[in-house]
Amino acid sequence: MTPQKFSPGRTGILDDKVGDLVIEDSGRFRVHSDIYVNQEIFGLEMTRIFESTWVYVAHESMIPNPGDYCTATIGRQPVIVSRDDDGQIHVLFNRCAHRGSVVCREERGHASTFRCPYHGWMYRNDGSLIGAAQRSGYPEDFGEWGLRLAKVPRVQSYRGLVFASVADDGESLMERLAGVRWYIDAWCDRSPQGEVTVPAGAHRYEYPGNWKMQMENGVDGYHGNYVHESFAHILERSGERNATDITRARNRVGSRNFAKGLHHGDGLLEREDGMLGTYDTRSVPEYREQIAEAYGRERMEEILTQRNIFIFPNLYLFESHIRVIRPVAVDKTYVEVYPTTLVGAGAEFNKARLREHQRFFGPASFGQPDDIEIFVCAQTGVNVDAMPWMELSRGMAREYVNELGETVSHSTDENPQRAMYREWRKWMTSEEGLR
Amino acid sequence: MTSTKQTWQERAELQLAAQEVLYREARLLDERRFDEWLDLFTDDGVYSLPITLSDDPREPALIRDSKAGMEERVFRLTKTLAHAQNPPSRTQHDVTNIEVGDLRDGQLEVFCNQTVHEMRTGDVFHVGLAEPRLLTARCRYLFVPDSGWRIKEKTCLLIDREYPIYNLTFIF
């Protein structure tokens, strides 16, 4: 990447004003553009959101065997996700207890120990200190100082998704995921064995823009007709879908295509007819049979409904992949796209699924780069002070709250984004976030 | 017949012929003559930018295009409103380190390095535009000399293939 064009946007935000950046009043919902360009807000987001909430760090299939590890970040802090010799998963801060060097510099691998490159201190893959080099320079009670690779206090998995929290206490992962668990289950059950894995390779992209652009976009059902016009024409050329039909289907009111805002800032887009035109798994009879046999016909329909699921603040579960948002700076973001394999669904089926996935997703694909381009367009635009508010009001007059407490509206509405920013405001202003 | 049994004159002739196609390919891409670029490939031609070196079909690639896929890619670039290419990329393909490998079953293996200087045109003040970028790869080609030196395989191993990439929507 070449250097950024704008040196960091605005700075200076009074702590007690952070909550005012999200305004909700009679029929309108707005967020202030400062949240995309202000360095200090980015810093607060890292501590109050990423280093306070449960965040996704890895998928268990990335470290299947004892001794496997991969690295991740929690906010700005580097961590190692490691499976120890007993198979237990630890999330360790990647920092030598001695003088601060990282002890692991690869992104994935297999190691029973980590050795600091600076003075050779050695740690087991559960983080415990094996020993300091030239131990005689330290007193007798050195072993009692409690030196080790610090553990991220809370680590829990749900159906292969590993989450961690830097906060010492707070709600459990199960409590945190209560509102979105049903959807995670349906997503995992797309495998007839209920097991999803990720391969060694992933698509990764970076863009010179704020992380929340990606957060908002994955459950935005409004942009498809405009941002992905190119893909609609590709599908028309190949004879798969008529471009006008795609536009109409996205616009249709009264269809079973919903946007949902969930508890905890989660949200989803739920579309009965997976309108992208990417490989439609529901149309493969053998696969349908497998799912029906494994879970029953009624459950099959629930499982095979196309959903983009967002889990605040950094995880997306799409039909074909896991997407992880990694904020780097206020105007720089990495995104990782891990295509999934549905265990038990057959090699040919998974291969065809991956082929279609790659047509739309990835830095050289025919879909996702157009989204990224829009994030970047916005990153220039939000520097305009004259109209600093982002309008996230679409659908406020027609959304409703269902029996589960979810806000439900037309798939083109902005209720999922409103859920995100209510949660954003909660953490940015709460005592819990102020720890 | 393998390269080890060729005279250096024979090898020089093969290298010159391959180099001519490689240079031509570079120029066609840089001049945005994409339809002519497609014609460089055999009907069963493959254009790929892998991420891992594994043959595992579960592994994703940045690009794994059959001829039909390449045609779709060119269609997107020339006939649709692709935001990631609006404004379009300006490219300059530099081809170096051309090395002729084995000639087997009528197919000649050729290695080279390619550096692509890429820049989106447009308003210099805008984030992401008018910023020159460098992409570089080690490439392997399979030519079919008897079919007018058409390309059967083009595989480019980007130096940063598994790392975050901003925009690869032009043709490498």
C-alpha cells in the first residue's frame, strides 16, 4: 500500500460527547462521520469495544491437532491461539514477559514451545514459562514471580467458532450469543454432519477505509442493485439470471426477504431466494436429500434459507464463508474471507461451491471488490463537514419487533445497522466499556 | 525431447519465440486490447493466481479461470459498470528472467518474472486513486508451439498471494 492520502482526520473528542455521535429521534437514525475519520474515536473503539466484548479469534479447524497454533489480534493486541498437548485451546498474548518482544512470528504452525528471539526465554504452548536463559542472574524466588505468556482471561468456543474476551468478567459467551445462536446452528447445519471447516488458504484484502464500512455492508440489502450491477449483467450473459429479475426481486415488498436487527448489535439479512445467483445449494437434489435425511424436511427449509449473519463487532457468517474484520487504523482495515467446507456434503459439491464463491468473493472476483470500492469512495466523502451525518433511517416506519425481540423489516432496510450502532454507543459510553 | 538435449541455438530460438508472445501479451493487456489477449490462449487454456501451492480442491485461489472464466472477466472489464474498475486501472507489465524449460508432448514450459505497475486513474485527491502500486509474481507458462504459440497455462505466483491485497480486478 502507498501512504494514506489524508493524514488522520479530525482529532479531539470529548469523552462525554461520544454518545452524541449516534442520534435517534422521531423516525430518523443518524451517525456522525467523525466515527470514520477520528483517530481518538478509533482508539476508544479498540479499548471499549474490541478489548471489552467477546470477539472472534479463530476457527477450531485452523488448529485441529495438539501443538497447532494460529495468530490473531484482539483490538490492537497480538495473540496466539494455541492448542496445547492435551487438546485444550488457549489464547495467549504474544508478548515475552521479559522485554516485550513477540514470541511467535508466523501466522500458523505447529510448536510445543515458543522461544523469544531476544534473550531466548522459552514458553510452553499453554503459555507457562519453561525458563529464562542464564537463570543464575535471577534470585531464587524467580519462579514465583508469575512470569508467563499472559492469558486472555476468557476463551470459549461455540460450534467451532473460538471467541475471546480481554475483560476479566461479564456475561458468558452463551449469554452473549443467546440471540444469534439459532442462526449459527442453522449455518453449521448446512453440513449434514453439523461440522464446518476452513482450508489453509484464505482471501484477504485490505482497504484504505474505516472498519465499520465493512461492518455495515455485509447485511445491507439495499446496495445490491447498484453496487453489484456488474455481477447481475455477468449472470445475465451466462444465462443464469435475468438482470431485471434480480433488481425486481430485491425491490419486491412482501417477499420473504428480511433484514433483522438482533440483540447485542448482531444482525442478519435473510433471503428465501438467494438472489445473488451464486451457486444455489438448494437446487442440488442430492444435497437437499442429505440435509433432509439428517435434520428432517421442515428443518431443511430453515437451514437452507440464505443468510448473511453479523456477530458484533468483527465476525460475519456468510453462506459460503467466514469473514473476519480486522481494524488496523482509523482509515485502514484488513478483512479475511475463509471459504468453508461443509463436512459430509461431498468433495464435488464443496468444489462447485468454492468455484462459485470465488466468482463473487476475493480481491480478483466479480463482486466483493465493488463493495470495497464503495467503502473507499465513502472514506473520501466523509471528510466533508458541511453534511456530517450518515442517514441510517431506512425502514424505521415499517419495521416491527417480533416475539424474540428482533427488529424485522424489508431486506433493503437499515434496521441491522441501527442495531449495530445502538450496541456501538452502549459500549463506547458504558461503565463496562470504560474499565 | 527435453531441453537438455537441445543445442543452444535451438534453445535460443524457443526462448525468442516465447519472449515474443510474452511481450505481446504484456502490451495487449497494457493497451486494454482484452479480446486479442483472449485469443492468445488455447480453448482449454487456464489462467490462475493460486494462494497456496496445494492441489487440494478445497483450497481457494485468487483466480482460477478457464477460457470461459477469462471471457467473463473480460466482459466484466469492458461491458459492465464494475465500480472497482471505474475509473479503470492503468497497467504496465514488465517481463523479465525468461527461461525456457522442457518441451514435452508438444508443450513448452517457460518461466519468467512479471512486475505489474498498476494505478487507478481519477481524482488525485481521492483515497485509493492515482496511487501507483507494484505487484510482482513468478510465472510459469505452458505454450503450444505448434498451435501458433498459444498459451495453454498461465500461472502467476504473487509474492503476497496469501496477504491482504487491495484490488486485483485488472488482469495481472
